[in-house]
Amino acid sequence: MATYILFMAVFTWAWVPVVVIAEMYSAVLDSESGPLSLLPGFRSDFVAWANFTDNIMNTGWAYLEVSTSSRYNDSLQAYAAGVVEAAATSQLIDKHWMNTVKGYCGTSKYETGYCQRLSDYILANLQWMEKQMNKGEELEYWHQIRLVLLQLKGLEDRYNKRVSFPIGHFSVNPIGFLLFQMGGDLEDLEAALNKTARSQTLGSGSCSALIKLLPGNKELLVSHDTWNNYQSMLRIMKKYSFAYRRSPKDGTPIPGGIQAFSSYPGTIFSGDDFYILSSGLVTLETTIGNNNPALWALVTPKGTVMEWLRNIVANRLAESGKHWAAYFSKYNSGTYNNQWMIVDYKHFTPGKTDIEDKLFTVLEQIPGLIVSKDKTKELLQNGYWASYNIPYYEEVFNTSGCPELVQKYGDWFSFDMNPRAQIFRRNQSLVTDMDSMVRLMRYNNFKEDPLSKCQGCDPPNNGENAISARSDLNPSNGTYPFGALKQRPHGGTDMKMTSYTMSKEYQLLAASGPTCEQVPAFQWSTSPYSGLLHIGHPDRWAFPTIFIHWG
């Protein structure tokens, strides 16, 4: 299966043919002995099949398709899906582990103590979930949890070259590839489990998002910028086509069996998060965090499911925004606390202006509290919805400690007057097509834009205060009121966008790497961070926006 890429340079469309040499693997059952075997190439009798192309040096992206066959039971499909993904991407997994995870549990007194607490927490949580899976209750929910863990097991087994489908009980390494999946959850577990040697950067943003109705409702665009550490920039655009059933007792296919999403090596969901689903939903989030220390007491290993797992279950089983929120709200872990936006394209018709509800749902999670409401009316009235790491719902805003931050540091922590809130409000009306949407989502003109100034900063204009941050461009010797505004290897690391039309075929526009339209391109060798591990990365990140379709 070839992946074709449409390059978009300076926002002018032009077809550029790309020769793709596909690396393929099939996991099949041995007809005589029964074990699962991994073979190169495509086999029509596959349990799972993977097609992989590494084009990171040319586009900033690798591309992976994984499909499973309905001829086999769900458990075998899930394990095999992990096996073929690891076979295809093991070299990138190794590099990404070295760049981002290796050394996470160090040897200092503080880190070894924290990592023991973390391991105990994860083991207790896995044991509690195993008991729920064995109860035979909520079959749909726990069936999907088990399939996710089996996929992770297959991924790690193949990476370690010991493929053997587990019969009955199986275990997942708590400090292995599970750490790839728990990146967002770990941000909050560090606080909840008192990892004192590595405190969170106050105000550190994680993503910008914009849902935009074009004039006359002729299109509905959904876009997302990941904000992350630059060491994380080994990226894979993935499409999963899984033939799972709702449960062992319900042979109905899951609504979200096909998913296209931006992701990372060794990660079996997005992590950004940005998903185009066969259910007609597009789901995405930005992190809102928690700044109320008292709430960490609500983060416990029993009775909860980590956010990354609840996210996957909701994406697979939900058929509407309301259903998605219901699935996701079960067993709130209080970790990776985000504002989720769910767009249901089944309730959008280009040119139709009398939409009443069910098109757009917004959910916010913090420890002990989830608030979710239909926000179709607000989207239609305002023509857009912007998300930028500040809670929208007053109850969430107040409970999570935001008023205290506003009182101490000013409007930067407020919902209406945060720099990105003001830039989105000012510039969203300029979006009239996909090109102008890309321009806004890659926007960073911090040296010229008055809205990029920050009170108490010297120099006053700050690379963090833009739709796509470039904190690496802030001077190292500057004066900053809190950590997010300092120079650091952190910023917007991509852009993804889809539309009503594109989503039907799981198509999207994507740009990889820090924005460089109005600021210099990021280059490892000339940056202050050349000493940080970035194995497998291009040196200079100046890639065009590309159009991705599958098939």
C-alpha cells in the first residue's frame, strides 16, 4: 500500500510525487503448529499486517498502517497488531526511548524513591484492572481495556524478540513500554507521588487547538498543534484498522475501528491527542493540568483507569460526543488532566446553518471532577472554539487553582486574556480556507506582535506567547516571572488539520517540527541544546505542510 503525499510550500498547492519503498510485515498463524509467526511482506492470511515508511528526513514524518483480520478472535488480533508494529518500527522505538525515556528513573535518592512509588502505583492499578476484567461485568469496557494491554504486550514482546501469544493471565512491565503510553499521566503522577527532584514548569503549555466554521458554514475545520519537548520529535503518522467486536458476547464491530492519528514510536495511541475516527468523530485535547495540591489525594491506583486507556476506550466505543464523554468519564484517574473537544461530523452538513446540538462537545477533567456539555450553540454563535491550556468551565477553573494563579501572576493565567486567547480572538476571522487556517495554527510573530508581550519579562516579547510556541528563542539571560516563559527546548512541534470532507477518508494536513514561517527554523547544531540526545532527528527542521491520504 503506497502513501502519497501532497507538499504545500508557502501555502501554495502542488503535487510532488514521492517514491515510497514500503516495509511490510504480516503476523500469521502456523497452520500446523499453531504459534503466531512473523513474516516479511504482505500475506493474505494475516492476523495483523503493517506497512511502514520512514520519511522523517524529507517530511518530518514516518507513516504506519496496521490492519487486523476479522477471521481471528479479538485477543489474537490485538497481540498481533503490537507484534507487527514493533517489527516495522523497532529502530525508531529504540531511538525514541534513548531520546525521551532512558534515565527517567535515575539513581539519585529522590528518583529511586519516586520510581519505587511509581512502580508500586502502576502495579496496584494493573492488578485492580485485572480483577475488573475477570468479573464479567461491563463487558464492552473491560474487553477493550484487555485488548489495549494485549497490543502493548505484543509490541514489547516483539521488540524483545520473544513472540508468544499469552494464554490466560499476562503481565505488562510497569517500567517498560508502558512509560511511552503514560507520558501525559506521568506529568501528574510526578506531583501526586512527590517527585520533588523534578518539579513541573509552572504554566508550561501543552497544545493549541482550533475548531473553525468557515463563512456560510461551508466547511468545519479542526486543527491541533502539539507543544512538547524537542527531544520528542521522532514522529509517526498512523492509521489503525482493527476488526474488533464490542465484546466477547457482542459480535457487532466497534464504531471506532478505523483511526488515523499523529503519534510516536512505541506509542499505541496518539498522545498529542488528535484522532480521526470511523465513527464520524474527530477528538482532540489540550492539557489544563491541576494547580490545586489538595486534589492529588484523589489520585489513587484502585478504582481508576489511566487517562491514556480511557481515551482509547472512548475512541473505540463511542458513536456520539455524549457517548464519548460517558465512556471517558468512567474511573477518572485525575491524571493527564485535559480539555477534550469532540466534533461529530455526522451532524454537520456544508452550508447548513440551523444546526442545534450534538455537533460539538467539550469535556474537562481534573482529579475528582469531570464536566462535559454540548457546546454546539457556542460554536455556531462565535464561529470558532479555541483551546489553549486554560479551563473553560468555571467550576473546573476555580477548583483546579487557577484563580490563585491569576491573583499572583496576572492575566496570563486567565481564560479570556491569556495571550493565545487574545490572538485566537483577533485572528480567527482571517481564516477563510485551509491555507489561512494553517497560517494561524503555525503563527508565531512574537517579536512584532504586541499580544506576545508579557508583563515582568525582560525582554518583553516572548516566544511562548504565540499559537505555536518557540521557547527556544527566548534569551537564556532574560528575566521571567515563571518557568514557562524561560528559554527551554520546548514549543509547538507539529500542526495537524482535517475537515468534514477530508475526514471521510482519514485525510489530514500535517507539518512536523517547530514553526519557521515567521521565525528562524530550529536547528539542533546551532541551538543551545545540541548536547541533548536527539538520535535519528534531522538537524534542521524546516519541512513543508503536507497532505496525507491512505490507500
